[in-house]
Amino acid sequence: MPDVANPTSHLVHDVLAWWLRNGPDRYHGGVLTCWDNQGENLLSTDKYTWSQGRWIWLLARVVEAVEAGRLSAQGVLDSAELRGLARGSVEFVRSHAVLPDQTTAYVTDRAGTPYEPSPGSGLHASLFADCFVALGLAAWARIGPDIDAGTAAVALLESAAERVRAGVAKTDPYPIHPDFTALSLPMILVGTATEVFLGTRSPRAAAIAVEAAGTIGSALRTGPAGADLVEMRPRVDGLDDTLLARHRTPGHVLECLWFLAHAAEAVPGVAAALGPDPRWLPTAALHALELGWDDRHGGLFRYADRDGGEPRGRTLADPYERLVQETWDTKLWWPHAEALYTTALLARRFPDAGAHLGAWHQRLHDYTYATFPAGPGREWTQIRDRDGTPLSRTVALPVKDPFHIARALLLQVELISQKPDEDR
């Protein structure tokens, strides 16, 4: 078993070690992510832009943490090698994935030739891919230093924000029903804008972070104390009884909350945009945990009803509804990785809720490390049934992404390294 008592060891010797052995395309640049759930077979050499941007971010942030002394290299991590991999991935993305209109191609072949994900769809299919490239370029701009990468990150972010405002954003792999708005849009904008601001100090990035945080804080909260974050909110009357309106995504909420906590600390104006009393953040975390926890088998459900249990409600013949109905009780890697960091962070930032969040952190820790890690020198078996049995199915992109697990572990390591009164 991995040394789960030591997040640095697990991150370096298991998760990062696996990716550095299996992921880098040292000829073309970028990363190969189309691995099966067990991490044993490479099913395709295609490169999803979503994953390429995340890979750049991870490499750059690991370099930054190692060089700053926040992450021990453990005799495994070579800063110069990681910089080289990041540089090659940046060159791959900027040469092959970023399109002239400040969007990105959704997917390319191994050499970088983009292609339409479905006939007639066009090369661009997802604002999320655009944001993840902006995320990666901003992180690289900070450690490069690379002014051009920072400029490109700001341009991608601004384009994405404008498409969200205009209501024309493409959101594959999960298109949003036209009669709804979704938490995922301001969430990805506040998370990306915060990182772009940290990498560039762009006032335009700061303004986007403030706007997105304000949308979440004012328009997507409901219930007592505003602690229930709505995954999809109807734009028109008469839809509150639908499955889309009723369902919640606990992992999304928990990830969003640490985005907001980071943004409030890093970006001027975000704390004010979230409202006068920030204690709704830990309250919302506790609500999501209680709503999403499986009392029978442990772990967090992928989806839950707003009143708990299996999502229910009137359906609208939307493809996303089928996903919710068929996979609501699966146990996925990313909600658990995100929840571990969120509970640790908010317990530290909000001492009044610390004991309750700390107990949840321990419960999550025990379940997660008994369920997901694939063994020494390996990553996690990421997709599992309700009882923890591994599943071979695609739940978003057909990839094993180098992001949520490594990011959550890295952020936990950095949090542990902070002094109690030290800002992020």
C-alpha cells in the first residue's frame, strides 16, 4: 500500500512517479492520457487539449513547489527535467491546439493535427478545454518566466468569459440544457482567473474572478444560510421540479469552495464579492458532505438529490439526465481528492468549523486510501462502483487525467508546510 500517512511520499513516489514514467510524449511534446482505468493499457495516442493544459499546470506547479522548498524532491523529481517537459508541452499546445479566434481545438492526434470530435462539429467543442490551457499557460508564465504565455492565457480567459456572458459557450463533454445555467461556468472562470491573475497580475483576470465569484455567491446559493450550491439553475419558470434542477454534484461543490477560498485570498475584490460573512463556505462544505455521503458503503456519491439520496424529478429528454440517472452512485477519484483538500483547507481557515471539518477529513481519508490507490509506484484506480469495485467506463473524457489527484496532494503538502498565520 502507498504510504498514505505521508502525502509527500504518496504524491512523489506513486502518483507523480507513475505519470513521469508513462505520460510524457518526449518526441512530440505533451502527455499521453488515454490509459485504461487500471493504468495498464494505452488505448489511444490522441491528445485531448483539456488534459494537455492540466499537465502543463501540474508540471509548472511541481517545479515551483520543489524550487521553493515546499515539496521535497525525494530523489525522484528533477526540476530541470520537469521544466523541459513543461516547455515542450507549452510549445505543443500553442502550436497545435490554440486556434486563431482564442478558442482551442478539442482534440488532436499524437503529432498535433486537430480533428473534429464528431463530423461537422468544428474543431472547438469546449470552453473547459480553453480554460485548462489558460490555466497551464499562466502557471508556465509564472515560472518561465514567459510573458507571451501569460498574454495568451489572458486572451483565452477573456474569450471564455465573454462567451459565458453571451450564453454561447460550448461545454463538451456535458452540454448544458438551454433553459438552465450551471455552476460549472462561473466555477471554471473563478478557478482559471485566479491562476491567470497569479501568473500575470492581469487586472482583467482579476475582474473576471470577481464577477464569477459574485455570480456564485449571489445567484447559485439556496437553502438555509445559502449553504446549498445549485448545480443547474433554471433560466425560466416551471422547471424547479425537474431532475436537472433537483440534482446536486457534491464533488463539484467541494472543489468550487476551495477555488473561492483561494480566490478570496489572492485576488482583490473577490472576498467582498462573496458577501460580508464568509462562513457560508465551510457551512456549504458540510452540507455537500452530508448530502453526498453514502452511509451504506462509504464515500461520496457522484450525484445526489437536493433532499438526499438518488436524484429524482421530471425529465426533459436531455442526454445529461441519463448520465445522472445511470452513474449517480458511482465512486469517482476526483470528488474524493478534492474533498480531502477542501476539508483540510477550510478547517484551517475557519477554526469555528475546524473540528467538524477535521472529522470529515479523517473519514474521507480512511475511505479514499482504502479504496482508490492502485499500489506502490502507481496512481489510483479512478472509477469505481458504489461498493468500490473498479469499473471500466468513461465518465467524462476517455482519459486518465494527471490532475485532480496530483493537484489535491500537492496543495495538501503545501498547506501542511504553511505556518498557521501564513497566507497562501
